[in-house]
Amino acid sequence: LWWSRAPILNFLRWIVDRDAVAEYMVSYGDWAMLVYLSLLVLQVIVALIPGQALVFAAGYIFGFIPTLLVTIPVAVLSSQLAFLLARRFGKPIAYRLASQKAIDRWEGMSRNQGIAFYFLAFNLPIFPSDAMCYVAGLGMISGVRFLLANFLGRFVSTIFTVTVSAYGFDLPGWFWLAAIAVILILYFSWVMYARKHKLNLKREH
């Protein structure tokens, strides 16, 4: 049993190491971008795999514009595929491809949520953003509305991640201040959203 888990554990340790991922992709030369896109699709669909180091490595290797132009559409389409898988096959597929604990934790609260909720889910670190695609598929939100939340959420989060990975410490101080301000606004929006949800539940009971 432990022998069979070892390759998986080694892979998870590897994919959260930006330098290791970057070295691996660069080793493929002209095929590096295709390797990145393949890993990105895998990381979104198999929501158990952490993905920040992957995008950080891509921004570092390919630069801001190329990484942004390929990451947003691939991440959005992969997220939509995860949504459709959950909508079509239900919990059995969701539990196989994402954390059952994460799905069970967020499914009840997310069932009747809309665009604003899922936009926050893609941008706040308290949410398992990839697993939330499966949560959305199990909920009531329509495919079109989730696509809008998916695009807006991935757009904002990807711009931030790729900017940091491509430019790093060369970024001016105002960028970090603006980033902190945006994160705080999103966080307090979530706090108010969650409180409103709890009040509505109390009224229903």
C-alpha cells in the first residue's frame, strides 16, 4: 500500500516546487509550452493536485503575455469540463477527481449560489478553487452562469499570479499595495456574503 502511494506523494511534492517544475518543462525545449498546458489541464481536472507552482513556473519561463494568453482559456475550459463532469455523473466522479472532504464542506452552502459566490471562490485562498468546479456542477447554477463566473474569476486570479511570477521583485510598491487592497475587498465581500447566507438560513428555520 505504501509502495503504491509513494509515486503519488513524490509527484505532489514535485508539483509544488516552482523551480523543479520549471526545470522539468524547460528540459522539453520547444515542447515546453505543450507540456505546461497538459499539466495545467491535469491539475484542474484532478482537483487534488495543487497548481500555483505550475503557473508560477510558466510565468517565470515563458513571460507575462504568452503565459497569460494560454493559461486563461485553458484554465477556463478545463474548469468548465470539471463542472460538466459533475453535472453529468454526480458525486461518484466528483469524489474521484476532487477532495471528498472539500466537496462535502462546501456543497451545502454553495447549492443555490450564483456568479458572485463562484467569482469569490476562484480568488480567495479559503476556497479550493479547482474543487469548487465540481461543487458548482453538483449545485443549481446554470452552465452559462458558471461559465461567466469561471471566466471572470480565472481572469483576475491568473493575471495576479502570472504578473508576480513573470516580474517578481521588479514589481513596484504600488502593485503590492493595490493587490493587498483587492484581496481585502474580496475577503470582506465574502465575510458579508457569508453572514447574509447564515441569516437567511436562520430565517428559513
